[in-house]
Amino acid sequence: MPEEIIPGLYRLPIPLPNNSLGSVNVYAAVSADGLRLIDSGWNAPEAYTALLDELQEFGMQVSDIRDVLVTHNHPDHIGLAERFVQEAGTRLLLHRLDAASQNAYAEDRQGLLAEMQTWLQTNGMPREECETLMGGMRRMPFRPPAYRPDTLLEGGGVLAWHPFRFEVIWTPGHAAGLVCPYEPQAQVLISSDHVLERISPNIGLYARQSGDPLGEYLRSLQLVRDVPVKLVLPGHGAPFSDLAGRVDALVAHHEQRLQEMVNALADEDDGGQTAYGIASRLSWRGSEHGWRRLQPFDRLGALSETLAHLHYLTIQGQASRHLQDGGIFYRGDGQTAEWKGA
């Protein structure tokens, strides 16, 4: 059932098939001149049917959707957007960085998968486990089209969707082009996957990806920490109110994670360790034995998070990275076993 957050703004929980998160939130802004959606849900029949049912609860249908703002290009947020464009002539809004990466993936999916396999093995994943993971990824039904957004977002703009005026805050980290719409009069922040109440979003460094995702994420957290809000509307889960407290908890989580990395690097031998080797020694899902229970695809996310933290440590001067026998290995700075902080 749709939940009215404030007059004219609804939360629509849309099911995520075969996903432990259960659902993704689509937000609907309703006015006399039509309907705008923020995110679209996974491209699956049950998700589409659920969305139709929820729209009908307040007298709307797909043909009423004028715009869909996709907060970032992950499948659970962008999945149904193309269908809306095709069926209703909906205008698509997406940050330019996510539009570019989406197009690159669509145009060279096989090339990216081949690079990913090499990347996994270079970072230490055993060959048999790597082949199992890649086989599953090649069988995934999700085939993203090359998106051509009507509006490329940069961050800093305003969407005048009467009676709302959403400020577009660019918050890279979880995705390079993730944006958080903010309505200052209502003091509502749609935080997407940037700030979630109960879990930490994946902050990963993947094949073909450059930059410093963890550093970007930590800076983006501070960008929204003190925004005046009464309600935070996340991409998953129920609305919550303590934005600053949740930001501080997420920062503390990553500080603790960095300390775990420093501890692992301090135990290395002279040759250093691969990211996979380090990841396998860290706690996952609140357990020091959690790595053993992770499925192959979950290990991909865990490895990417480990790499993002290791890369951040190299930037901060507390780790170094080197090539050896076709693999990438990491060493600590040899001076301290404590995370010094940025």
C-alpha cells in the first residue's frame, strides 16, 4: 500500500524478487499537472504489477507519469524506467556520470564481463570460485539498454514539480552519479542508497572504475549531514528522522573498517596480501566468520568494498600497492597498526 509522507508525496514499496532487501522504495510526487516518480523499481513482472496497483490507490496509472528521476543506475532503481519511457513517453532524468557508465555497460557487456574476470583473479579470487561467480553473472537476465536521458543532471539544480521544488544534491560514493532530491520547504530528503537507516550501502571499487569511492562517500555524507530535515526517505526501508546521527554512525562504521584493514595489513608477510585474502579475514554481516556464509555474488560486493578501503588507505599513505606474479598485493606502511584518520 502507498504511504502518504506529506500531501502529494507518496512512498511506494516495490518488491525485489529473490533479494534479501525485500523491496525498493519508489517515491511519487502527485500534482494537478501529472505524476513524477523518483526511481522506478526492478524490471520484473511482479514489480511492474505492484507499481500499477499502488498507483491506482491514488487514482493514477502509467500513462500519467510525466517524469522519472533515477537517483542512480543500479538495477533496482533504474529497472522499469525504460518501460515507462516506451509506454507513456515519460521523460528520464539521470546524472551524466551514471548515464555514461550505463551506456558503456550496455554497449560492451561481454567486454566488461571479461575484464571483470581478469580483475577478480588479479585481486586474488581463486579460479574455481571466480568461474562460478562469472557463470552466474553471464546468466543474469538483466540486460540494460543504452539510456538516453532527456535531462542529464549535474547536481545543484532545482526541479520545479509544483507544489514541490526539489534541490538536486549530488552525492557520489555508492554510485558515481547518485543524487538525493531535497525539498527545503517540507524539509524532506530523499536519500536513496546514500543514507540507509539499518544497513551500510555498498561502497565498492570495481573493474573499469577509477577515483576514490570511499573518500567521495565520506565527503558526500558530510555534505548532507546538517541539511535541515524532518524526514529522510531512503531507497530501502521506512522513513526516519535522525539524519545527523545516522551519518555519524556510518562514518564510525567506515572508521572501524579502516582499522580492521590496518590490522590485517600489519599481520602480512613480506610479499603482502591480495584484496581477496584480506577480505576473507574481515567480519561480514556482524560476524568474524561471516565470510564463509557469503554467496559468490555477495563475495563480489565484499571484495569491492575491501578494495575501496584499501585504495583509500593508499591515498592516505597507510598502505602501498604493487604487482607481483600477475597479482596485486597490498602492504601496510610498516610504522603503525592504528588507523590515523584522514
